[in-house]
Amino acid sequence: MTSDGGIKIPSRLPLLLSHEGVLLPGSTVRFSVDSPRNMQLVSQRLLRGTSLKSTIIGVIPNTRDPEHDTDDLPTLHKIGTAGIAVQVVGSNWPKPHYSLLITGLCRFRVSSLLKERPFVLAEVEQLDKLDQYTTPATEGAAAEDEELGELSKKFYQAAVQLLGMLDMSVPVVAKFRRLLDSLPRETLPDVVASMIRTSNKEKLQVLDAVSLEERFKKALPMLTKQIEGLKLLQKTRKMNPDNEKRVTNKRYCPPFVGISFISSVFRLKKMPQSMPEYALTRNYLDLMVELPWSKSTKDCLDIRAARTLLDNDHYAMDKLKRRVLEYLAVRQLKTSLKGPILCFVGPPGVGKTSVGRSIARTLGREFHRIALGGVCDQSDIRGHRRTYVGSMPGRIINGLKTVGVNNPVFLLDEVDKLGKSLQGDPAAALLEVLDPEQNHSFTDHYLNVAFDLSQVLFIATANTTATIPPALLDRMEVLQVPGYTQEERVEIAHRHLIPNQLEQHGLTPQQLHIPQETTQDIISRYTREAGVRSLERKIGAICRAVAVKVAEGHRVTKTEDLIPESPTQQGGKTLSSLSLCVIIRAGTFKHKYNQNTMANIETIKYCIQYIVKIVDQVTVLILPPAIYTSTYNGRVIREFLQMTRLIAVLKVCSVAGEKEGRQGSSQGSADSAYQTVRHSSVISQTS
């Protein structure tokens, strides 16, 4: 490898075919190897070799190795770089491959191919001197002619100017400075072109420049372009205010927060973007900018308006409403009042969560719900430390970031169902959050600076106080929310539940009407709860049943037009349109009726009124139009009443046709209507 002409590379070199990057002399590049020929080169030459000579290979750029070993070899690039493999790393996931770290030594030209399999072996001709990296700069400069010396001097001055515009604390820039002072100037074009941000096409032009003068001419425009880009970037920054000052001035934050923020910004500027800590620091700064350090909403302190809003949203719950009005009254007298820590304790379904949302609307504040059921890690409350991979802030800080103000209403739902595990006790972490004497300086592990929670109105909900730790329970003002009485549930159903269910199912009050007596029967016979959730489900079942009938095309008209006052008003004439909305109780029917005909409207009215008086179970009858114009025997009536077992509300029927002259033709339609009612009048089972 040595001779009178200096250090030389072997005349025969195995070739590594690469299309990803360009290796220049004096630079170090990592290559990924997964193609057949390149894999054979690594396994048979690099891994089995025992001498320094076996680690020297040639890298051919701009040439893709075929995916299959049987494919023909593509045309090789004529100029390559001889390099020494300083590191070989193998892996089998997701598929077998190697990663090579290669340092470039010198250029060579491919003279001829000796073999193509199992890897490419070629006869090469060395183009550069290897001893130029060991020759002092003064000796190399003495041999330069005048033109080359001028290019070298200009290139060196441009490189120094570029370094003056960069931050010397960055490791890559510091390395660039050391190389610039220690290496001979004839090696600078290759080294600088490999370190600045250039494309593979531009690097390939520098590699193909065999003569030193041509190499300087190719690399100097790249260096000049980098300098112009940095000048433009600096000019843009001077036109705008300093970023960190603009951010801190935009949102006022306490002085200790600003100091931590500025120090993190300076540390971020010194980091290369490839470092894992760069993304973590950037996310941390984004969080600090987005937190509402001083932004708050103005409270609505009108007590009359608040009382009206609470009464419209919720029936009963006088104790909770009175506590909210007391808070508003004190806020009118003292503006710097700390947010209370309330705990609503009561059975499920009584409206604890919805009351919290109504309180936020009453105060004019933002609302955020945090579900604590099943939480068994204290990091959910306090957050993770930034030293962990995938660290993130706790739910309290995340909630403040979501609402964007520092005085929202936080609903800590199901605080009695907190767990405990090896990751800590979240109930103990809540002690600082729910303590008015401590939460003015709540410190999240991720944020690592204090945040003021004293203006946040915390409302916790629980079904029982037995499972809440005594220390946590002592920090909250417990308000018992008892279950509703039957009269209160009836009022809630007609004020809130029924209109809400009608809207959800696309029905109108004209299509479905549930009297209070029916609601009382549903509550007393079909629901056994302290709240109103089961009642809401029963009403929803009724609405779905009616929605089926409406979707089938049945028409509904106004209730007041359903039944005429007396037969005399009809005058025995044709009933052109008639609808009937019936809510009856099914049971035993023993009234003596006319077995031959029930076409008379007054007779049907009498039967329905009698049924309502004597039966027990609530159900729905959908009377067919033929019942008013045809004969209807006693057996049909009895079977009809035996079918009515389930809860529902009716959809109405219309009557068309003339009474006179249609008795005979209507008998068939009556039987058909009876069969329809027998199979479909019972709408839904809700027992």
C-alpha cells in the first residue's frame, strides 16, 4: 500500500453500490445495506476479513444495486470513493440488513470489472493522494500556483465568514472550525461540501471534479449560497421582534416562569434538531406559551339572572342552587375570593354532573370535566417528569390548556372511585389540588413551575363518602343531593325529559302526548330509582314506538278535532276525517255493549271512558278507521283488550268514507283492520 509515490489503495476493490448519498474524501457517511450484492460484500469481505486491507472498499454513488442477484448489473458511475469501514451493525428487523459507517479516503476511477457475483469486484485507478491529510498546511501551500492559490484563499475566507455567522456552541460547527484550521487547503472543498447543506447532485459534481482547481470552482458557489441564505435569515429576524421577547410580552406570566422559559429557549437554540431532547424541549415551550397564566373570564354576578337560569335548567335541588347564589353574593362584596371546593354526594342519576355544567353557565365560565373513575396513577394528576420517554402533563394542566383561561369550572367526576397502585395514590395527589391554602402554587411534574389554581372552581361528584380518604374529604365542602320524590320526577319528566326525548326522536307534541297521570304510573310501576335515568329510558322507548308508527305513514291531527261532542252534531252525515289519540289502561272489560254494531261514535266514546276508569295497566290502542264504520262483535273487543299489555302512546287513525251505504262493504275492512291491530298495536315491552 506504500511506494515512492506515497500511500496507495489496493488496485482491486470490492464495490458498494449506493443511490442514497455521496461519500466525499475526508467525510464520514452511514449507509444502509439490504440488497443482495451489498449484503454478500459485508458478510464475505468485511465480517470475515482480519486485516486492515479487508476493511477498505469502494463506494460507487448514483448506482442502484438490483433487488435480485440474478438481475444484470446496471452501468456504474465512473468515479467513486475509496473508504474504510469503521463500523458494521446488523439487524434482522423488519428484514435482514446492515448499517455501515464509512470514512472516505480518496477518489478512484473504475478501470474494469473483474466479477459481478457474489459481490462486485473491480480494477481501480487511484486519483487522489492519501498523504495530503497528513501534510501540514504550509507545505501544501508552497506548491500552489498563483491562480490556484487565489481560489484557495477565497474559499478559506468564505468558510471563515460562514463560521462567523454560526453558533460555535453547536458541536457540528465546532468540528467544522477545528477541521478548517488543521487540514490542508486542498482538502477543504471535499470536507466543506460534505458538511454544509447541499443536494446529492451538487456533491456528485464535486466528486467528479478530479483536478483541484475545478474542485474549488464547484464548491465555492455552494459555500456562497449558504452565506447568502444565512444573511437573508438574519435580516428577517431583525425585521421582527425577538421571538422569546414577543412571546413573553404577549402573555404575561410570573417572573420565575419567564426566567425558566427564556433559559429553555436559549438551550433549544444550541441543540441540533437531530437530538431527541430537541423535540421534548420544543413541546415543553409550546405548552408554556399556550397556558393561560393571566387570561381569565369575567364572572356574571347578577343573582336574579343566575336564579332564573338555575331554575330553568334544574327542578328542585334547592340546596345546591342556594350555595351557588351565596357564592355570587360574596363575589359581589369581595372580588378576590378564592374558588370554593364543593363535593356533590348523591345516588346516580340525580343530575350532579349536569348541575356542574349549569353552574359554569351561570357564572359565565368555561367548563371542563375530568373523569377520575378507575384512575390509579398519580401521574394523571401531577404529570410525568420530562426525563421519561413519552412524558406529558397531568390532567389539571391539560384541562387549563384546553379551556384557555385560569378560572374555569373543573368537574372532578366520580372522585369516590379513585384507585391505588404501584404508580402511586392519585387521591393523595389531589390533596394539593383541592386545598385552598396550597393550590395557589400547584407544581406539575412536567411543567416544573408553579401554577395558580386558586381561581378555579372545583366541583367533585361522588355516590358515597365511604370510599373517599378522610384527608381528601376534609378539604371539600360536602353537599348531599338526595333522590327525587315522585312529584318531583313527574315535574322533571314534563319539563325536561319528554321535550328532550321528543327532540331526539324527531317527534312533535301533536304526535305524542303523555298526561301526568300516565307519567305517575310509569314512575310508580316501572322505575325504582332515586334519579331519573330509568324514567328517561322508558320515555325513550315510548318515543321509539311512536316513531315506528309515524314512519309507517300514519297521519296525526290535532287532538281537539278527534271526537265530536255529540252524534247530533254529525247529523248522521259522512265523517270525512277523524283521528283519535288514546291512552288507556288494559284490563278486564265487562260493560254490556251492542254486539251487532258499534259504528256510532258516541258508543265508542262511552266504551273508552269506561275502560279508563276500571283498568290498571298503561298501554296504547291504535284504532283502525274501519272501527267507526263497520260492525264489531264482542269477541273482537275482548281479544283487542287482552292484547293491550305494554306501555306506549298512540298514533292516531283517520276515518274516511261515508256511513250510509257502506255497512256491507266495510265489514271486510273492519276484519282486516282488526288483524292489523292484533299484530301491531302492542308497540313495545317496558316492564
